[in-house]
Amino acid sequence: MIKISNISFAYNSTLESKVLELIKNNNLKFLQDIFCVQEKKYFTMTYNFYDENFENKFVIEISEITGDDEIFSLHEKFDSAVFLEREVFELFGVKFKNIILNNSRANRMFVFSEGVVSPMLRKGF
Amino acid sequence: MWLGKLDKIKTWADLNSLWYMDVSVACCKIEVQQSKGPRYDIQRYGMEEVRDIEKTDLMIIAGPITFKLLPYIEDIYNKMPDPKYVIALGSCSISGSPFAEHAPHSVIEGIDKYIPVDVYVPGCPPRPEAIFHGILELRKKIQNLESSKT
């Protein structure tokens, strides 16, 4: 059976070092998914991490993210974060400190030539 | 000297003709089918879907794999000719994801516990761009393996 650990934080600007420390201490090697949920004005991000052998799952939940916050990016540590953060950015408009996303010439994955406006899942947009 | 040149030709041929077998189910299947379509066009990497196990270089496994399906996947893997590669696509095939927590009696906790996996492509489901990123990583891996042999 996979062991599951949960931890949740409220977002603040100094959270990056805490999360990176958790990743290092628990030897988390694999970022499997990032989920985002909107509750009124606030967003909640859920990160699913696994260790090297996929035996321990570590779930980090970050809540109380506002639409104006630019939150830390994990793309330098995990390759998979590039695509997962792009999905969250394009669907919910949550900004990341990500070189690829912040490039205005970067292609969007969900915006097609037919003219779909992003962020399409953000309530009240 | 000639053998070295032949190895280079073999590597070039391996990289540009990765024929694959698509063993995917559920929502990941839709993304795999998208990547085969004209918009993303998987064939520009020289990849062709085959149904003949003897011609398969790569197996793409995606979606929640059940214990009933597992013997067939293992059978396909054992019959594939060397060198053979496997891509695990999506959260369910990598670790079982929600099914591992809520339906461990029917869905396996990751395909890598049964057959060796070369590249993991995370996502729920991964976009075709992520699938192509995984394929490019596999090509890099093949190139490194071949160059380390010579």
C-alpha cells in the first residue's frame, strides 16, 4: 500500500523555502500532478509528490492564494512542473515565477486559433 | 571503424523509427489519440502505430491498469523484440493515483512494479505537448545508451 502524508499551508511570500525544505527532507523525487480549485476569490493548489520508488505519497496543499499573487515555481527542480503550471496558469490565471510562462511570446496550450479566451475556468473572469 | 559507423547508422535508425503499440485506456487514451491526429502529428518523429508485437519498439501505457489487463500487458512486453522501451503516461499508470487509494483490489499501484519503465509522463491526463516532451526524453535516453555502448 502507498503511504499518504498530507500537509497544508496558507499562502505567504516566504512559503517557497518551507516547501523546498519539505521536498528535500522527505526525499521527494517526482511531482505527479498539480490541482487547482477556486473558492470565491481564493485559489487552493494541491501538489502531489512521490518518492523515488512510488511508495510514499506526499500531498502539499496551499490555500488562500489570491488572483494577484505570483507564486513560486518548481520548474527548476521538476521538469514536469513546466506543463502542470502552464495548465493552471491558462485555466485559472494563477501567476507563477516561471521564466517560460512569463515570456509573452510563449505559445499557449489551450488557446486555439478559433479564439478561446484564457483563463477559461476562472469564476468571475 | 566500420562497426562504429554501423552503430551510428543503427542509432539514427532507432531514433527515427520508434514504432509503438498503444496500450491505453480511459481519459489518457483521448490525449494519446489527439497526439496521433493532424494537429500534433506524432508521425513527424517517425513514429508509427503498429499492431504486430514483433515490430514494436515502444509500448505506451496509459490510464488505470486493472489486474485483469495486466497479464496481457506483461505478455506483450515479453514478446517485444530487444531493444524495447516503455512510456508510462498519466498519474494512474505511474502510481495508481486515486484508484490506488479507493480501489486497490482492482487497479494496480503503478506499472513499474511489474515491467521496467523508461520514461514517466506525469499529468492527469498529460497534454499532447507533455507526451511529445516524454518522447524526446526517450530519444535522448536511447542516444545516450547507444553512445555509451560504443
